[in-house]
Amino acid sequence: MIFKVGERFIVSREGDEVPSADASGRIPVVLAAGAAFGSGEHETTASCLEELERIAGRVGGADVLDLGCGTGVLAAAAARLGARRVAALDPSPAAVAAARETARLNGVEARVEVLFGDLGAVRGRAFDLVLANLYADVLLMIAEELAAALRPGATLVLSGINDDAAYDVQAAFERRGLGLVRRRALEEFWTLVFVRPPG
């Protein structure tokens, strides 16, 4: 499994023969072998990678949260773009194990902290960028807490949102003071990008 995402990334599984950087200068992200969700091939994960690419200039030096990290592909990609620290969080022990291995395979384990649990595991911490590729009902339940985890000027990337719930999710985060900067319709889902106003 080797495939390109956007203009910046090339994703592979552990054991695939991929050069340290491909001929076009893409950033390689190697995933641990296993079945945890988030290979990068699914449209919602690929969309989050594309959004990371789009805001790459703001990822360097940032504190990042990958909520529902699955294999850890987004956490590893953020670290490869220069994030200062990444908290990768998932309620699945299998995902936690996979994400830790993914961080190790990419040489970013010193900057990627993989945690078991829900948002409560990082309560009180604030982030410059939050990536949450989750179902809409989950996003609606945690909207208040998720918005509170953003520093002024921070970016929030949401995906995994089914068509019927896209406007509800958008409204829920706008009510918490976030400004929508991008809305992307995928084949079956939506990706929404918000910014918390500075100051």
C-alpha cells in the first residue's frame, strides 16, 4: 500500500519499500501494520491530510491535537511538518498501540504523545491546531469542550461529517464563537475548517 495524498504526502504501510523522500519531494508517512482506522486512503482522512498541507506554514512549532487518532497518520504528518508537540488521543487500545508504532516508524515519537481516552485526557490544555475526524454525533456532543481547547487564532479541522449533519455541526461550532473558513464536500462526507478569532 503506497499512495499519494495532495501535493505533499506519500503514505505507506510498514514493510513497503518507500524512499525517505520520493522524487517529487513528498513527505513520507509510514503507518504501523494493522487494522486501526485511518490509513489515509479514506476520503475523510485524506481530506484532513490535504488541510494539513494547506496550512503547513502554521503547523511548524504548533501544539496539535489529533482527536480519534486511529493509526496516528494525522499526528505523524503534523509532526513531519514540524509541529512542536502532538497529542494523539483515541479510546481504542488497538489504535493507541498502532499510533505509538506509527510515531516510532516516522522518527517522531519524541514529539507525539499517544494517549488512551477521550477529551478529558487533555482537559485544561490548549492547542494551536485540532484535527478531529469523527462522526457528527460525537462532534456535536463535544463541541463545547473542543472549542474550549483552542487557543486564540487556532485552527480546527473537522471531518467524518455526514451530509445530513453538516449544517448542524457548522452551527454548533459557530455558536461557540468559531469562524468557518472552509467547507468541503467529499463523496460521502464533509470537512469543515474553523478558526478561533485571535485575542
